[in-house]
Amino acid sequence: MSQIATASTANYYASNRLPSYAVGLLLVIAFVLSWGGFSFLRPEGAEDGVNLPLVGVVTALVFGVLQYVTSLIVEGSRRAIDRTVTLLVTLAFVLAMIPLLSLLYTVVSLGAERFDYDFFNYSMRNVVGEGGGAAHAMAGTFIMTALATLISVPVGLLTSIYLVEYSAGNRLARSITFFVDVMTGIPSIVAGLFAYSLFSLILGPGTRVGIAGAAALSVLMIPIVVRSSEEMLRLVPNELREASYALGVPKWLTIVKVVLPTALAGITTGVMLAIARVMGETAPLLIAAGFSNNFNFNPFSDRMQSLPNFVYYSYVAQGSVPEAYLDRAWAGALTLILIVMALNLGARLVTNIFAPKYGR
Amino acid sequence: MAKPASSPSSTPKVTQRAADRIFAGSARGAGITILVTLAAVTIFLLAEGAPALTADPEDIAILDGQPFLAYVTPLVFGTLWAAALALLMAFPVAVGIALFISHYAPRKIAVPLGYVLDLLAAVPSVVYGLWGGTILAPGMRPLYGWLEENLGFIPLFAGPASGTGRTIFTAALVLAVMVLPIITAVSREVFLQTPKLYEEAALALGATRFEMIRMVVLPGGRAGVISASMLGLGRALGETLAVAMVLSATGVITVNLISSVNPSTIAANVALSFPEASGLNVNALIASGLILFAITLIVNSIARWIINRRKDFSGAN
């Protein structure tokens, strides 16, 4: 006790710790060192300026070493390691943000070029160079996604009702759960190959129609709907069901009038996320629905263009004026991202506004 | 209402309404539909893929006279190679970000960051492909030149460096960026489920933040992180367009990361060849799709097995 009393000149608990400004100071030193190093060591007559990304990398390295050594001397090895790991974790985050921000920036800046009236109102019929639009692709995407939703939501929702309300964990339920997991892992292109084979056998080889695309998308969508709805139905408190049975309500009415409305917000969110997921699928539609420059509102005959495929073909088959095709591809990518993000944000809003609040 | 219950001694008879039976039946029917669909996927792919295996290789143009196995081996190699590279790059970064969001960043930043990552997981693959092909590939050229010059003695960087930057390394980088949000999202959830009391106990015993994470958070989250990366691997294996739009493929087996001669992947090969294919070529491509299906099935089963084995110890399910 007396030892402590005499030793504590300033703040005992803050001794052997780096002051809070030390990290900032070290960072500045590291930056100055690396920037200076690159400026002075540049070969004579080098035209290009200092390579900024390289300076960033070297700064991070120098800072890491400086911080480790300083911390080792002042605070000991345990804190030195702790600080280094903090730096690594933060760097991992910064590193990952670079491509993601670059992606968003390029899509927005390059996509804005052709994000105009024509793009939303014209098809690519008889367009070889500039002009034209993706209205036919958007129509196709909406038709096929709507059909896929029409197939997937009833099947997926009923399956999840069976799993939660009726099965009581029997053999059939366990195998359904297992195979839904298997289905979640089907690569999208395999789903496309399946839909193509199916409709080739029915309608003759080489058939590529909108409904085949919708079937491929359903194969991808059903497992997502089942998983999310199942989770939501399981969250409905059993007391609600029991209260309903106690009032003499039959089971099916209990499900329709009590269980489903309680879980509705969650189910809607799941369905919207599933729609967002399949709307961006390219590969299955490339295989099953093909590619077209024209409007086609009939999913049962002829090929049908979709927005992701429009982007793909504009990029792969750049025609006589590559610039115009690339601009259209970027505008298509921007549209896709906006739709997907709107669906995602909408799904979140539904959860936040309509989800039943328990307690708290 | 006026009548008393008929016989209290026997179990009361549940009245089966027609509506009840119809509803239960349709729910069960929907479940069976899923099983039938999956069986149909397998059967149709087998039926359409089988002719490629039995037919004379000379009759199938894309096989170029070689047996089917010789055609598909480089593709299988490319698929596994690109996915493994992607996972190798994405895994440490994803775990880092997950830790950053769950334990390092202040709450105010962490929640919006979680939203942003969820949004990025939803960006369509064709957009990643477009970005990879037009922005990333040209941007990687200086790095490839430097690698060839300075590290050329390692077979991975033997070169000659690709002039377009459309190499398997660029493709793997795009795949890594794509699976990053998926692995991060799951890992973050798992890390957040560490019991608060354990964390506080470790800190109270004097552990630094890293020691607390190493001793409390990581052991509890291990199974979840592994299954998350398996999910990411499954996504990378089946990814089609991002690879097809970025890679310039030649169908060889090589570990050279930076040259213009690269192995293709099954999915990308199908996407590139299918629109022009006809006759037996279609069957050959479908057979290769079946192989991809089998590979992803194995990877996903392993992930599921790991999750189930550790179910009781973690919140990874």
C-alpha cells in the first residue's frame, strides 16, 4: 500500500499506457516517412507522380511496425499485439471497402450517361449504334420474375406451413428440410440447364421461352422462401395458437387468421429479398429464356430478354459502336442495382413498421 | 351446447372439417412438390447429360475429338482453382470485417455498416462481372507486370504477364469480392452471439481485447465461420457470369496466375458455349453442369455436416 502511495506521482492507472494522441502522431510520422521516401527515391526524370496506392500500403506497414515497437517498449508485448490486431482488423475493413466503393462509384457515374427517357421507353429493335433502350429487357424481367413469384410463393409458403404446423418433425418433414438445403446450393446455371432440358423435352429441342426462365428462377426462389417463412412461422408464439383453439377455431382458420397475419411482415420481407435475389440472376435466363432485341410479352412463345442478360450481351457483343453498347450496359447495371436496393430497403421498412412488437 | 360431452371416458373425437383436410393436404402437397422438383432436376440432367457420355466423341464438336473426361478435367480444375483462390483471399478479410463490425467499430457505425454489407450481398453478379471486366482487369495490369519481373521465378507468377489483365487471378479477385459480404454477414451474426457475460469475464480478468476475442469469441464462432466460408465457396463454385465476363479462357491446366492462358470454369464455359450449341454439344454441356451440381452438393453437405456436428455449441444454425 505504501509503495503505491509513494509511486503514484501522477495517475497510477494511466502509467505504462500510450497517451491517446500517440496513435495519431505515429500515423502522421509513418505517412510523412513513406511520402518523403517515395518523393526522394523517385528515379530521375520519372514523369508520373507519386503512386498514391503504394504510399498508402507503405504507410500502413510503417505505421504497424512503429506502433508495435513503441507499444512494446512502453506497454509490453500483450498490448503491442492487441494494438497490431486492431490495426489488422481495421485494415481488413478498409481493404474490403475499396472494391465495393469502386464498384458503386463506377456503376453510378458511368450508368448515369444513358440513364434517360429513351432507355426506359425503347427496345433494341433495329438499333445498331447509339440510341435504343432496355424497355424490352425490363418488361421481360418483370414478367419472368412475376411468374416465378407466382409459382414460388404458394409452394414455398405452403411447404413452410406444413413443416411448422402439420409435420411434427416426421420423416417427410426431415427429408423436405434436407432437400431444401440441397436446393439452396444448386448453382444458378444448373437451374437454367434443368429448365432448358424440361422444356426441350416438352416443346421440342432448342426451345427458349419466358416460362422456362420463370421455372428456372422458381427452382432458385422456392428454397429461399421456404427457409425464411419457416423461420418466421416458428417465431409465432404458441399461446396465440392455443388461445385460438380454445375458442373453438378450426386449425386451418387458426393458421389463416392468427398465425399468418402475425408472421406476415417477416414473410413479406423474406419474399421481397427472394425477389431481389432472383431478379439479378443472369445465367439461368441466358440458358432457358435466351436473348432478344424485341419486345415479347408472351412468356409461352419465343425468346424473352431480361435486364441482366441485356447488360451481359451489351458487354460481350459490342457492336459497331462499342461505346454506345458499354454505356447501355452500365445504365442497365445501374437500373438493376437500384431495383435490387429498393427491394432490400423496402423489405427492411416492412419489418420495421409492421412487425409485431413483443414486450420491450 | 346444451348437450354434455358424449363420452368423457374415450378420447374426444376431433371433427375433421373438409376445409381442414383440404388445407393440410395442399400444405403436404407443396412439400412433396419440392421433393419431386429436386428429383426432376436430377433426372432431367441425367437424361440429357447421358448421351454425351455414351456417344462417340468424334460426333460432339466442342469435345474436339477427345473423350468427355479429357474435356471436362481442365474445367473442373479451373472451377476448384478459382474458387479456392477466391476463398483464400476473402476468408481472412471477411473474418476481419466481421470482427470489426461486431467488436471494434462503435455501435453507431456498426449497424449501418451491416446494412451496407447486406445490400452488397444482393448486387447481381452481372454487375460484378461488368466492373471486373472493364475496371478491375485493366487496373491489375501494372501489378502483373511487376509480379512477372520480380517474382517470375515462382511458378504462380511465371508469366508472360497478360496484356489485358483478364487472368484467373482477376477472376478470383472478383469472386472474392462477391463472396466477401456473404461470409461476413454470417460470421458477424455468429460473433455477435457470443455470451456477453463471457466477454466481460475475460476483460475483467485483465485480458486485452484481442485476448478476449481469441479465447472467447473465436472458439464459440469457429463452426459458424467455417460453414459461412463453405457457403461462400459454394457460391464461388457456381458463379457464372462474373467469371465468363472477366476471364479469357483457353481450357488448359496451369497454376500460372498472371498469364493470358487460363483454365476456364464449368459454369463460365456453359454460359459462353450454350447459346451457340446444338445437338450433342448441348448434352455435353449439360453433363458438365451435372458435375458442377455434384461438386457444389458435396461442398454444401460438408458445410451442413459441420454445422450439425457443432449445433449444440454455437448459434450457427
